[in-house]
Amino acid sequence: MEVSELITIEFPEAIRSRKVVTRSRARPTGKFPSWKMGRMLQWESVPELNAMRLLDADPFVRFFAEQPLTLRYRLNGESRIHYPDLLVERDNDLKELWEVKSAKDAAREEVAARTRLLQAALPTYGYEYRMVYAEELRRQPRISNALEILQWGRRSITAVERERIRAILNRLPAVTWGAAVSGALGRSSRHSLCRLVLEGMLAFDVNQKLGLDTRFTLSRMRFAP
């Protein structure tokens, strides 16, 4: 009988389990400046970059890292090694290992069998294993919304800027993006709104394209899939 099992989980001594960005890579690779993690994260595909953008804009995500560990496993009697693309830790202490692939690649029998094995085995060690589809990660308008929020929200805001928005929302049920763009909420109100979204204090409908009529309220919503 051919055995399939998870053998070991190995954590790297450095930041990541293997180097991603090298000069010899044939496909696009690069670095993503994460405001949340305070460092440059390395990606090796555009879908991975999109995942990082969404995670960086999700206030429910407190930590994420690329190439976080090495999994040694046996599939149908053959020993193999797998490097999950991302480790994601949420505010509710849930830890997820993400593998980012197109739906077509994820459906390949070898990949699907590995996914089934790891989804069954990893919860014992405190991790959920998740296949995240490239098609979902590039879905609009979530990506464009996340990019806009990250563009304006990376800069820290002052206590005065924070208090101005709080005071306005004590009087009104919501504020609009148009009011921020026009300066009606203060000179740096776009920065303030976006920063407070990143921190989880404000939210808007991320499934609708950010526009002048977009309403920001005192609630929390997710960017991640």
C-alpha cells in the first residue's frame, strides 16, 4: 500500500524558506513594499503580488509572509517537498498557508492530491491549508480599490487628523470619498480616510468601485478573498 502523509514542517533561519528574486528567473519576480509588515516582500508571480496587495489592505490580517516554511511529505509513496507561497495570520488567531495558482493548475491531479493531503494533515499542527485562485485575486474592483487605499493610506496620520474624522462621524452616519477629494473634510482627508480603513476603523463597500459617491462608515470589511 502506497502511503501519503505529512512528514515534517521546517521553519527557515532567515526570513523565507527560499530565495524568490534572482537574476536567473525567467518569469517576472519583484518586491512589494508592505506597510503592514514594514519590509519588502518578494513575489514570483503577478497573482502572488495581487495576494500581497489584498492582504496588506485587509484590516483583519495582522501578519503575512512569503515562502514561510518547508513541508516534507509523502504522496503515493514518493517523498516530496513543498514551499507554500504565503503564511497568513488573522486577528482571530487563525493561521493559513496559502498556495496561489490558476484554477487550471490547481486542478492538476498531482496538485489536487497534495492539496487534499495538506488540508487534512495541517490542522493538527495549527494551520489551515488554502488554495487561492489567481482568477479570484485579480477580480475587479477589489484590486483597484486596494491599490487606491494603499496609495493614500501608507502615510501615518496625526492625532488631530484622526480626531477630525471621528468628530465628523459622530455627527453623520457616513462620509463620502467626494467630500475627501474636495477638501471638505480637511486638507489631508484622503490620507485620513484610507489610513483608517487600513487600521480597520472605517470601511466601505469593496465590491463597488471607489468613486465620489462611495460612503465610508464606522465598520469593518475584508479585502482578502
